[in-house]
Amino acid sequence: MNSKLKKTIKGYFFISPSATVMIVFIFFPLLYAFFMSFHQWDMSSQAIFVGFQNYVLALTSTQFWNSMFYTLYYVLGVLPFSLFFGLFFAILLRDGTMRGVGIYRMIYFMPVVTSPIAAAMGFNWIFQSQMGIANHIIEKFGGQDVSWLTNPTGILQMFFNNFNISLPTILQGPSLALVVIILLGIWQNVGYSTVVYLAGLQSISSTYYEAAALDGASEWKSFWNITLPLLSPSTFFLMIMFTISSFQVFGPIQIMTPSGGPLNTTSVVVFYLYRQAFSYYNMGYAMAVAFLLMGMILLATIFQFKFLERRVYE
């Protein structure tokens, strides 16, 4: 046996434990779920092959598309604010000589390592209608209690109610319950984006700013023409990561609005999938929804790579 073959065998031997775990716990369940998405199955009786019926039912279901719109509301609510506040705090913490900067960095990162379930329980307590801190503060300023987690009206529709204008359901905006969940998502993402932006800021050479200052550029122009372009790799990375994670939100919704919110206004795709699988036992249909969601995440990622990657400074 020659040395090259020995090295090849040793290589496969060393990767075999990880490969076995991936095959058993990732690839096989994925292929099995895809196979079962073409079946009607309630986990207690024989699976019946139905072809593309589950996919057709999902794509023609009003509930499925409503859950997609609620998911889109969540993504569009969490993504930009997570990036904005992360960059804002990173700029504040960029100066490593500031007193207590290490403590501030730890505080900003704590929500990232906080359990989503524990965070959801905390936000649920804050925004309770009867004894929540948010309503207590509103009462102190002479306001009335707000039904944060039980009002199904979209926030845009609440504004247009003052003018007696009724918007279509799609255009009514997220409900207050979904807004609270979006706030939780932003709170948990900001620390991560702060750390990533902080690393990006520290990698920018000060010579760029010195040259800009010699040319008479203001701090705003330096930020717009130097900082933002050089941070574009960090921004692109964060957009990809937050988009994928936002499409998969589930835990906070299950804890704060276990029934899907008022009139299902917090029933995002993963929560809709969960209820179909474990409340109604439509496992085949739920698997079809899961693969449709995977396809949409893939399309969103491809779109970002195709149209946004070209704007990334190299």
C-alpha cells in the first residue's frame, strides 16, 4: 500500500465520526422528510402517497400566505434596526480607551447569549396588559392601558382609523403583538451586530481618516465615504445571518402568543408549520411547508448574493 493511499484512508478515518453524525442526524432526516412531504401521514397510520398535493395545498392556502406575510413583517422589522443600532453602539464603543468600555461591551452582548425562552418570558412580563411594566409607565404619564399581546389590529390600520380609512389586511401592518416580538428580536440581535461591526471598525486603518481630514472632509463625509464602504463586508454578513434566523423565528412566539396571537397575527411560517405537525398531525403537509420555507430562504439568500454582494468593498 503506497503512502498516498495510506494518507487517504487515514483522512477518511479521522472524518468518519463527524461524517457519521452528519449522515445520521442531518442528511438522512432531511431526505426522509423530503420523501414524506409527498405523503399524507398523521404518524399513527400508514402513510399515503399523494404526490405534489401537499405543496399545492400549501401554495393555495390563505393561512400559509398570511403566515408568510407575518414572517416578512418580522424580517423587515428586525433586520434594518438590528443593523442600525448595532452600528450605532459599535461606533460608541470603538474607543478602547473609554472608561469601562469592556463592561459596556459585555452588557451589549448579554442578550445574544440569553436564552430566547427566558427573554420571551421577560418581555411577556413587561408587556402584560394588566400588570406589565410598559402599561404601568404609560399610566404614570396619564395614558391608558394598551393591549399589547391581544389587539389584532395592525399598527398602520390603527393610525388610519383616525381618518376612518380601512386598509386591506396585507397593508394593515404587523399587530402590536408582532411588534413586541420584533422588539425582542432586535434586542437579541443588536449585541451580535455590535460585536461584528466593532471588529470591522477596528480593522479600518486610521490613515484613511487622516487623509480625508487633510482634504477637508467632515466627519459625516468620512463616515459616509470611508466607514460605511469599508464596513460593507460586515453588513453583508449580518444581513445574510439575520435574514436566515428571522425566517426561522419560533420560540418567542410560542412563549408569548402560544395560540398564534390575536387572530393568528403572530403565526409566522415556522409556527404555522409547528401547529400543522403537532396540533393537527398533518405531518406530510408540514414537511412540505418546511421545504417551501427552505426554498424561500434559499431564494432570499441568492438574491442577496446576486444584487448586494457586488456592492461589498473588497
